[in-house]
Amino acid sequence: MTSISALRQKGAHAALGFVFVASISAMDSAAAQAFPSRPVRLIVPQSAGGSTDVIARVVAQKMAEGLGQTVIVDNRPGAGSLNGTEMVVHAAPDGHTLLAVAASFTINPAIHKKLPFDPIRDFTPVAQLATLPHILIVHPSVPVNSVKELIALAMSKPGQLNYASSGIATSTHMAAELFMFMTRTSMVNVPYKGGAPAMSAMLGGQCQLNFATISTAIPHVRSGKLRALAVTSAKRSVAAPEFPTIAEAGVSGYDHSSWVGLLAPARVPQPVVSRLNAEAVKAAHTQEVRAALLRDGLEATGTSPTEYAALIKMEVAKWIKVAKAANIKAE
């Protein structure tokens, strides 16, 4: 039988727990009300001029208007984006330091045995800002006009077709690996140092196909120099709605897009995350930002922190599976 003193002790513990939770809640609320108290630094772990940097800058400008503080874009390239990313891990968890990441953020755990951070544990997802679908293109010399015909050709000639990519473990490479994984085909990766030289190889006929970004490929498709078969995203692209998705074209469940999103260090108070998310989503959906993104084939998204966290977890698991099957390792 429980004694009266034991019941009193349990009651005291419960009361202390309630006070502790209430104190944390009050601290979080106070942090949110005071936020931001100084300029916000948005670290881009790549060089200026790339898709991640372009999106970060147009969104930062609009976020600054809503937050009432300057949002400073700070480019910190190096080590395949790991240097800038690690800086945010060690930043104060107060919302004043953010990280703009691309889809490669979820690929890194699949190809690096030891990362200086955990992509899930060490960050707080804020919002996905934009997506950049890829498009499956072939050189006119390749005798196919559909995804099904390409699969049939690849199956009849295992290891004989080649595809250009922007480098090992880049988004264009992993799009192809996912395609081969799901269709059980085998093609050879020809890695280049970026999307531009890979596209030059396609135009020159040195490579037969490419899972290129839409912004890079569409001008050549519409001029007739290259043939497009399908887009890689789950839905048709706003920039090129005339092309089916790979899933529609016969590979059920195929879905791959480059994307850019915002992360904060782990343990940022929830009210601060909610404020950042609201301003980021509002910025992404302004007419000016949507128009600026669409010029480069980018589509504004703007998700909740929960939705973005789910995407990151799903993609980390997906790429680990694909990289293991293809034996892909960082160079």
C-alpha cells in the first residue's frame, strides 16, 4: 500500500516537472519575442553564383523585410560543402545562424564513411525553399523516343550506353544511379567537372544521355540539338510541362529533384523555428522570388519544418541504399 508520504513525494516531483516544463516554455516564448535581436547570417557552403547561392540571396532579401533585420549571405565553400555546413553545427542555437543546403546534403552520408556531423541529429529543419527537377535527355544519335525504349535498349546492351554527369555523387549522377537501380539496367558514368562540360559532351556526341538540370538542358532540347524523354520529379515541371515524368513514362515511383532548403543548428527554440519558417515560406512565394527562380527552372515550394524533416530522413535512407547497391564512394 502506498504511504501518504510517498504520494506527497510523487506530487512534489510532478509539480517540479511542471515548473521545469513551464520554465522552458517561458524561455522559448521570450526567445521568440526577442528574435531576431541582430542580423541573421545565412551560410551558403558553396561558391557564389550557383543555384543554392541564387536561391539563398533572393529569399534572404525578402526574409529580411519580414524579420526587420538584415539577412547576410555568407559563402563558405570547401571540402564538398562540408566546411560551411560544419560551421553551423557549432553555431549558437538561437536562430541567428542558418544554413542553405542542396540535395547533396542528403547524399553525403551515403558516400562519406565519417562525416563531422549527423545530418538529422545536428540540425533543425526550417523549410524547403525550392526544387529543381532534372530532365532525361539523349543525343539524337540514340535510337529511342521514350523511357520504355531507353530501358529496352539499355537491357539489350548492358554496360554499353554511357551518360554524362556533373561528377561523382552529384545530383545528376545519383539521378542516373536511381534510374538504373529501379530499372535493373547498367550504364557507364562519365563524370565531368560540372554541368557545363557535361552538356558540351552531350552536344558533341561524346555521351549518349544525361539527367541534366532543366535550366541547362531545355534551350538545347527546344533547338532540336538534344531529345528529352521525361522529367525526374514526381510532378511535371512548371518550366517544361510538355514532358511526362519518368514515373508516368513507365518507372513507377521514380522521383528525384535537386532542392534547396534552410537548416538551423539543433535545439533552436520551436517558436523561433516557426517564425523563421513563416518568413521563409512567405518569401519563397512572393511574385518576385517565384519569377526569379523560374527563370532558372526552379520551382518555389515552402514547406513546414515537419515536412522538410521527413524529406531529409527519406532521402538520406534512399541514397544510402542506392549508393550501397552501386558501390559509390567519395573521391
